Amino acid sequence: MNTSVTAGSTGAGPYLIGVDVGTGSARAGLFDLSGRMLASAKRDISLFRGPGAMVEQSSTEIWAAVCASVREAMHKAAVAPEAVAGIGFDATCSLVVLGEKGKPLPVGPSEDPERDIIVWMDHRAVDQVERINAGGYDVLRYVGGIISPEMETPKLLWLKENRQQVFDAAWQFFDLADFLTWRSTGDLARSTCTVTCKWTYLAHEKRWDPGYFHGIGLGMLADEDFARIGQHVVEPGTPLGEGLTQQAAAELGLVAGTPVAAGMIDAHAGGIGTVGVDGPPENNLGYVFGTSSCTMTSTHEPVFVPGVWGPYFSAMVPGMWLNEGGQSAAGAAIEQLLSFHPAAGEAGELAKARGLSLPVLLAELAVEKAGGFSEAARLADGLHIVPEFLGNRAPFADPHARAAIVGLGMERDIGNLVALYIAGLCGIGYGLRQIIDVQAAAGAPIDRIVISGGAGQLDLVRQLLADATGKPLLATRSEEPVLLGAAILGSVAGGVFPDMRAAMAALSATDRTYRPAGSETAALHAKRYDAFQRLQTLAREIR
């Protein structure tokens, strides 16, 4: 359990609740109508690993963690349940498989029915992905031309081919955010965010493509008129059902009938909580820097970018097209990188003794040694990293890509660990720059980066990303823009604001801007970016 509370008296409301289910935890945040978070609570959730690339979770455990987090946040803020005007959910794009009456079904060889979720990062469906991509289906134009094993139709095909009994017994296949809204309201509606981004729904035409499902071997879903994956698709923020059911309200500690919004994928909620600051959404690239990273660019007209997911219509900002890129491993790549070093254990003990996390310790040591945030990049001299430990999400859509590291020596000290940390952060920044460059070349340029996510909260990280990309980087006033994004959904469902744009403008604001350093620092990053691209190309060629 982890809670935080903002000091001060709590008025009569109205208030908003945002719920975020990430890869490792469920969190709830309570917000006032200025966008200030009054309290938050967190519960960890389990991750089960199976053979090969299998990663699974439990919807039962996740719902219990959500309920406990909401009750805890409400208790800490001393807010009456009647004062909550709306609740919104976001979650990872993981696949939930339920049988009749919502009974969990086992998605893997453990045969444990509680393990009923194939997690977004699960790559069991790589063979299915390659067969689908070879088919050249028209819907693939709207996922960057190449479907990913992180998406749901390859996972459904894997289930059909490897777990036929479970596939046949399934009553509903949910994206996790849609499971949470169903569990809250009993409404089977799906969000345009989830089914457009991860299921091949064509939101701009308001339809599924039956030919695609028949072509890949999932024709029975089309023959059922898509009853198991979503017949009613609505925009994020749309009020669902009659609000919270009696059962869900009792479990959450709220009032039955409290408005519940159609949800979003977690990264996209972070986008909603950020891209509306300091100008129109089309000028800003939302960058969610967590375990993985996600980039989100909004345009008025569809822009087709090879290797970048989308364009998706009304998947984030209603009425606008979304291009979504990112890195399959970002914060997780830094953790993996640091774990290799001989000084990792010593540094971990030092961090613990100082009451710091390892990245915070390394950031402090880097700034102390270099004399400044931008200057820290020089500590990585001669050390170059392409941190694609889990493949390349964008712009190559290559799940087989792997990390490349050049320049390691025999050093075993903490100072060298700091250099490795800086080189890894630069590599993340150059991957982001590559996505920005590819999108700009295709017709979707951006002026600024707006950051969110737990891995991007340090000043050093933010400045290095600004320097590596050559773009100003904005940090929002809210320290929890993903939770704020979920709360924004709830505000629209509850009628507090007339639409998403009005809610975004009212509830999010810029706190600080990090401007890219010029002259020598810019030249240094230009050289390192060139090295990054050459190493990436070489790694792809020799593979």
C-alpha cells in the first residue's frame, strides 16, 4: 500500500476520481475542479510469467486492487461519496478473457482460471503476427502497416489455435479498460480508444472489417456480428449504463449511479492529461515515459507514417486523428541496463542508505560530477546504447530487434555505472528523436514534447530528452497526468465539462519548460544520434 495526500481542507466538491491500472499496480487519484490531486492510493498487482514470452495477470485481483485504492483515497481525503461527480478508468492494453457470467478463463498452460489476462507485453503471438502481416490486409494501413504482438487480434488468433476450448468458451474478450467499465456498470460498450488502437476497429467508418477477421482465421467473430469483442463502440468520456451498479458502488465505497466514463489505454490517458497544455493538441507530442514509452501526435487529417501505429480516429482527442509510436522498453530498458553492471549491487545499497531509488542516486551523482544537467551527457563519452531490449515499437515495428551496446570497458566502479545510466537515457532520447523525425517527414510535425510517466520525473531525464531531441520539453503541473487524464474522462461523463477539450484546458497546465541546449551540446547530441542510427542499422543487418 502507498498513499499520498495533499494537505489542506477538503470542501464540498464536486470531485473527480481517476483510476489507472498499469503493469505493476492499480492506482486511484481524487481531484478537485482545478486539477489538484487531493489524495491517491496504490495497490501492487501480480505478474505471472509462463513459458517463452508469456506474461499473464488476474482480472479478479486487479478489480480488488482498484476497489481498495479508491476506498483508501476517499478515506484519506475525507470526501463524502456523494461529492464524487464522475469516475474514469484507464488501463494497459491487455486482453481479458471471460466465460459465461464473467467467469475467468485460463489463457495459458498453467490452467489457472484466475490467470485470465494476456498482458500487453506478452509476445506469445509473434508467429500469428507474421502471418497476419503477410496478408496485406487493408486495416493494417491504420496500424502503421504492420500489426504488433502487443495488439489483440494476434493474441485472439493464438488462443484459437492453441487454446481452442478456452476460445470457444469465452463469453467476452475485453481490453482491460473496457473490462473495468463493464465491471463497474454492466455496460458492454467498448471505447474507440481501445478497439481502434488495438483491435483494428475502423472508428472513422464506425465499423469492424469482416473481411479481415475471415482472412486471418477469426471469421467466427464476424459471423457472430462481433458480439464477443464489441457491438457498441463509444468515444472516451461517454457516460456508460446507469453509472455504478449497486454491487460496484459497494465495493468501491461510492454511491450507486455515480457516472462512469468510457475508458482509455493508460498511455492515452496520459496524453489527455498533457497534450492540451500550452497551445492546441496538434502542436504537442505527448510522451508517456514509463516501463515502456508511448508517443502521441494529434492531427486534423489522417497522416500515414510507416512503422508508427495509426492513424486512429477519435482514439484520444475526440474528432482528431492520432499517431502512436513509442519504445517497447523504456524505463524497463534502463533497469535492465543497470542490472548488468558490476557496481549495481553497491550502488543499490548506497541508494537504500540514502533513502533514494537507484535512478535518483545516479542522477544526483551525474549532475554533481558534470556540473549541470546538459553537461551530464559528456559523462557517456565513447559509450553508445541502442536500448531495444524488447524490440523496436516505432518506427520499424520490429519485435525481433535487440539492444546494441558499444564502448563498455572493464570498469567496475559506480562512476562507470553513472556513465552507463547517462548513455542509456541518451539512447532513449535518440529513439524518441527518430520517431519525431519520421512523423515530421510524413506530414505530422510537432513543436513541443509534453512528458508524463514515472520514469520521466527527474530534471536530469527531462533535460537530456530535450537536448537529445532538440525540442522543448514541457512538464505539467500535475505530477500524475495519467490519473488526471482518467479523471478528465470522469468529468465529461459527469457533465462537469461539456466536452474533452474543455476539460483538458481547465484541468491541465504547464509547470516547467526544459529548453534544448545549443551550440556544443547540440553538436554532441547530433554526433551521438548519428552513431545511434548507424549502430541500429548494423544490428539489424547482422541479425
